[in-house]
Amino acid sequence: MNVTAIGNFWNDDQGQDLIEYTLLVAFVALASAVLFIGAGGSVAGIWNVTNSQLAAANASASGS
């Protein structure tokens, strides 16, 4: 190999955009997964509170 071939290889940025977009998509997917996991606990808490309130309302309505 000569110096020109090595210089051309070093300066070639043909696949750089593809790698950048792939990294960006991977970051967005990872951030989305973290948000969904974090929101899952909140949704579970909301369902638990709603379920207990409905159970209490049902018990109150059945007891009357």
C-alpha cells in the first residue's frame, strides 16, 4: 500500500451518515424504553388506587 491509498481511506466518509443515524435511532429507542419502564410504575399505581376506590364503592353500595 502506498501513502495515497492510506490517505484516501482515512479521508473517506461515505458511511459516516449511516453510522450517525444508526446511533441516533439507537439512542431514541433506549430513551423511549427508559421512559416506558418509568411510566409503567406510575400506571400500575394509578390502576391500584382506582381498583381500591372501586372496591370500596362496591362494598359501600352493597352494604346499603
